[in-house]
Amino acid sequence: MGLLRRLATGVFGSTKATIPMARSRHRASSDRVGSRMLITMAAFIGVFAAIGGRLIYLGYQNANFGTTLGIHPTVARPDIVDRNGVLLATDIKVYSLYAEPRRIIDVDEVVDKLLTVFPDLDFSETYERLNSDLGFVWLRRQLAPHQKDAIMNLGLPGLGFRKETRRFYPSGPTTSYILGLTNIDNKGISGLEKYIDDQGLADLQILGMATANDLAPITLSIDLRVQHVARDEALQAKKRFRAKAAGAVVINAKSGEVVAMTSVPDFDPEYPIEALRPDKLNRMSAGLYEMGSTIKSFTTAMALDSGMVTLDSTFDARRPITIGRQTIRDFHGKHRVLTVPEVFIYSSNIGSAREAEVVGVEGHREFLKRLGLLDRTPTELPETAVPMEPKDWKKVHSITASFGHGFSTTPLQTAVGVVALMNGGRLMPPTFFPRRPDEALAVSKQVVSSKTSEDMRYLYRLNATDPGGSGKRGTVQGFRVGGKTGTAEKVVNGRYSSDKNFNAFVAAFPIDDPQYVVLTIIDEPLRENSDRAATAGFSAAPIAANIIRRSAVMLGVSPKFDKELDTAKRSSL
């Protein structure tokens, strides 16, 4: 008021007392009029300020109305598509049912009629909530269209619908472990849905900047066609071998892109509660297993890369190795000196242990760590397990680790390590998003020499073509597949069981210049028409062969039937 008075009266300096009396009376009168005007103006300003403040208050209350009453408006999410633009996840509009108990006339009638639409409705709980002074209660979220129509036809006062957003997955269970799930408020809680939120989508949603029109589709590296093939083959194998579980992953050997990854049993995202069952686990990235003889790929590569071993080197496998209370034997021992290729194709535990001795305990652990087998795989999928290894590595741990026992890792990171052995020696983090070869090169690192990689490609192909090799059932005519089996006895009650296996097979094709690596697993398979445990060559290898046979052309790999290319001679590689 002081500032207004000074501006209204033009007080910019002092006034002399020598002004005539008449003029003084006139000025005094003017001052009184000015004062009344200022008071009137102040009153109007006060009234309007009060009205404005009230409006702001009410607006704030309205903005928080949903939060106060437990209404959390669902948020928009971007569409997710596969590498070919096929829709994998999208938002759809649904209606949710709420009630305003204060407006309900007859609670008994409302509950009775709601039971005709929702037979599973809890009568006591619903009655108690509706027979209250609450202004708002949710009754059922995300209704099916026929449910909404049925409730509309009931004509019950005090009920209403709120339009919400719900996530829909057109591919159903096929991509469930990759895409993950959202909660009732459409926020990501697992899989890539959670990853996308963590990358900033959740912040945009809070700021109101993530509307449906603002969000461009997100493209994955997944090829839905190959994903379907992988899941179908895993399901068939699980049934055929009466197994506990099965799975597969297909990785681009040039870029590290995951083209397909499946694990069965899986779940239908339309019924998300299924994902909470104990057997619902993404075994490819979140399951830890002793990977058996597939690890011999790394043992042999380690020996070759050390510079102290060549393909012509030999190892004494005539007698078992005894260390402490453990005795290391071969499953089908040759009881003679073996060359490096023979150690590999006959899957000699003794020979692998001798290879590990060349580099020593510390060198062995360092190599496994260099290949990413002892650390959590850096990838976008939140459900990725941390490997388990001995607290203190000793010689016995190095020996058992040489043939895939004594430490646990995930099938995904085993496949990632094999990619490095096949592509010239570069280890690259796997990704579920598109990645160009130059981008892959920028994020990769050289972990073995190109010569070691060339030798390993030769050994992989030899294991698939030699009559004594374990990878014969993983081959596909025309696609020049090389691979390595792994049959690991599972630990039951602290001891290795002879009738429960975890089997794996890892393959690369075409082996002269590998474009893709495929790793398959099958948990506790049984032989057909028998209750005896099946080995990897009979169970896991055929899964990989069938995936390659059905999807190679989709992946841009054409068959070749040149006999020279389809032999296991070093010169052809």
C-alpha cells in the first residue's frame, strides 16, 4: 500500500509549507479521495487474490485426486518391433471399473449383480468396501469388452469406468522372457520393458512428456521368425526327451546381436501370474549351470593362445589323474597319448586337464575372466545371473574347470565366449538392439589371436565331421556346421548324479566364415523309450541342427554343397 500511495500521490520529493490555504484544502480533499480509491482497489485485489488462490488449491487437489484415492493413471509406452518391423508389443485402450460408495443406494444389489459378471469376486471384501464412506474404490482393472458391456447393462448407480492403457503382446509366449512384463499401471517390471523404463522412459512419463504421439517404436535385434523356430524346437525336444526344460540362443557372430533366445517352460503374458511359478525361469541368461564339455572349447583355445601349444602338440591321456581325493577319468578313454585335435573330438577330461596345466592356475582363471565367463554378462536384459566360481582357485579347481565342472555360468555368456573364438578373436557384449559391424568393433576387444580363432574353427568342424566326433548330430548338409557338445552331470544333494544331466551343444555356421553361433540346452533329458539319462550328442545337438535347418536361409545364409568346403581340412579354413 505504501508503494501504491507514493505512486498515486507523485511523492518524488518534499513539498514546501508556503502553499496558499485554499490550495491546501483542495489537496487534502484530493488525498481523501485518493485514499478511498486505493482502499477500494486493494479490496478488489484481495478478493481476486483469494479467488485465484482457491482455484489454484482446487486445481492442485484435482491433480492429486487420483493419488489420494489410489487412482494411478496408466502411462503410454512405445511400440516394440522386431528387426523386420513386426509388432511385438503395443498399448491398447481398456476400461477399468470403479465405484463411488457414497452414491450407491443398495449395496446388496450391486454386489449380487457384480457376481453375475465376476464369479470370482470376493463377496465379503467387496461388500465391506462398498458399504463405506469412501469417495472412490477400484473394483476391477482392465476389463474385457464383453465385461464392460455386461456391467453397463446392469444399470447400477454409483459405478463408473475409467479409460486406461494396457500392454498387449501379439506374439504371446514366444517372446515373453525377452520383452518381460508391465504392471497394472503399465510400467515395466521385467525384461526389456523394465530396461526401457530405466533408460529414461519413466522420467519422461513423470514429466508428462511420454504421450502416445511422442514415442517412436523401439526396434529389437530379434527376428520373430527365428525366435518362433527356436521356441518350437525347444518345446518339441522337451517333450520328446521328457526333460525338465530346454532353451536356445542365436547370436550374430559379426555384431553380437541376439537374433533369438528362448527358454521353455515359458509363460503367456496375458496371464502374468504364470511368470511367478518356480519353473518359470529364463534359463539362458538367468540360469547358472556347469556347462560341461562346451567349456573345453575355452580350455583348448587357452592352450593354443598361450603359444606353448599347437595343433600338433600331444598330451598323455594313458592314465587317470589323481589329485587329493579326486580321480579324473575319461568317459570313453583311449588310454594313449592324444594330439590336440584328438583331445577335443574325443572330449578327453585328462587331455583338457593337461592343457590347463600348461598355463597354470592363475593363467587359467585369467583366461576365463578375459572371455567373460566369470563376470555378469553386460547386456540390456535385467534378468542376468552372476557366475559362481571357487573362492580361492587351486590346482584341483583348475583341473575340474578345464572340463566344465566346479564353476557355473549362464548359457548366454557361454555362447558369447564362443562367438569370440569363432569371429577372429573379438569379444563383444551381446545386445538385443540392432548394432552395425562398425559399432560392434568399437565395443569389442581382442581376447585371442586370429590364429587361435582359425584353429578353433578347424576343431569345431572336425568334431562335426570326424566319425569319432561328438557333434555329428548337430550338422546340417550344405551349411558347414561345426560344434561342441557338453554333457554335465548335475549336482544332487552335494554329489554328482549319474542319471541327471544338463546338456548343451554350441554350433557355428558356416564354419569357414561363421555368421551365427547357436547354443542349445536341455535339462535332465531321458533317452527315448528309456529312463536313462540322454547325452548332449543325442539331445541338445539335434535341437541346434533343426534350428539351423529351418532358419539359416531366413538369416541370409545360403547352402553350399561344394565337397571341398564341406570337409574338415585345415586348408579349407
